[in-house]
Amino acid sequence: MTQDPASVPSGIRIDTSKPHPARMYDWFLGGKDNYPVDEEMARQLLTVDARGRDMARVNRAFMHRAIRWLSAHGVRQYLDVGTGIPTEPNLHQIAQEAAPESRIVYCDNDPIVLAHAAALLRSTPEGATEYIQADAREPEIILERAGKVLDFDQPIALSMLALLHFVGDEDGAYELVAKIVDKLAPGSYLVLSHVTGDFDPEGAAKAAALYKARGLTLRPRSRDELAAFFDGLDLVEPGVSLTAEWHPELGEPVPVQGDDPIPGWAAVGRKR
């Protein structure tokens, strides 16, 4: 299914000449807010690993479990960078179900997410949600705009889920995370999930080549490379784990094809 361009609000210009990760992710999840160019790319990725849909669903389930864990541990503020197209239940729904006073700021660089921002702003009366249009490679802009809704003197959970593998080392992936974490109060958390080539280096290289051919970046990272994002933070048990194996008791299992692990790492770390 594809999004009808006519249904996108006027004034929002969407580049449909090349695929966008947020819209491809939407296609993998069975959504309709994507274009033929996104579906074409997603189907090509399925020839590299037929479990593309499983990867998206497993990542989504990790988000649900991580937010439940954070809510249970007192977190009431969230900065979600690389939000993607809304899919219920979204982060704010999970957080505000547990604690209605929770405040959430979403951030993405795809205008199609802006077109659906209203769905991201349905807050409880006690809490708040806001959406900002910015690129992850612009941490100063994100911090400035998020500061209008979030109190950076109090703990915040920074989530970058299935995002950083689209940011190359040359674009300062580690630096941009560090710049935001540096501004967070003690007791804040960093929440990451990330594609890896640890289990199938050849397949990961093929996928990266598909992205590069379309002017996009895919930078799978190893377990140790993901752990490096948490330097100076205290990793929450079980540390860096397979995405599907991070506190599975907090959500329903996601059925997947085959017995091989879904190639992704996830972790949550606490700032001292």
C-alpha cells in the first residue's frame, strides 16, 4: 500500500525521488505512508534478508519494552530522535499510560512525519507531547527546540531507535550522541537499537551497497561499536543484547522466521 500524495497536507514537500528510511520502515510494518520508491528499495532489501519485516517488528517491540522499563524506573521525560511515521501504540502512549504526566518530544527529518504530527501530539491533559522537524546531525537545534518542552535539569530518556545505522562515522555519529547526552541531567538514560553485520557480514555489506547506490548511508555496527555509544554511562542489565532479548518479560514475543537471531543490538544506559 502506498500513500496518496494528494493526501499529504499542502505546503509539505516530500522528496519521492529516492527512498527514505522512515517510509521504508513504515512499509515493513505494513503501513500505507510510503511511496513506490520506498517499496522498491524495501523489496530489494528482502532479497538480502527475507526477515526485513521481522526486524522492524522486533525493533518496535523493543521500544515498547524499554519505555515500560523506563516508566517503572521513574522516567517522566523523553526525547525521541528519529521518530518515524506514527504506529500505535507510539512512545507517548506507552509512557503516558504508565504515567499520564509524562512529557515527550519527537524529532524527525522526514516531512511525511510532519504530515502526521497531529497523531504524535495527542497527549494526556496532565502531560505534553511536541514534534520538532530537525535532522539528527543537528544536535544543537534539537536541544534548543526540545528545551521549550522538556526540563533539562531533570532526567530525560534519549531514544534513538534504529537510527544511528543511518549515520556514518564521517557524519559524527558518536559525537552527536555525546553532545545530547552531555546536556542531560544525572539519572537520564540513553536508549539505542542498531542493525549489525555481526551475524552475516556479507549480507550487511550487500545491504549497505544498496543504500549507497541510492545516495543513502547504512552503517551496520558491531556489538562493541554499539557499546561505545555508552562510554561513561552505566549499562542497564542485561547490557548490550540482541534486540529481541532485552527484557522480554516486559512484552509479548514477536514471532519471526527461522531460528537465526534477528541481526540487531539494543541497550539502555544510565547517566551518573
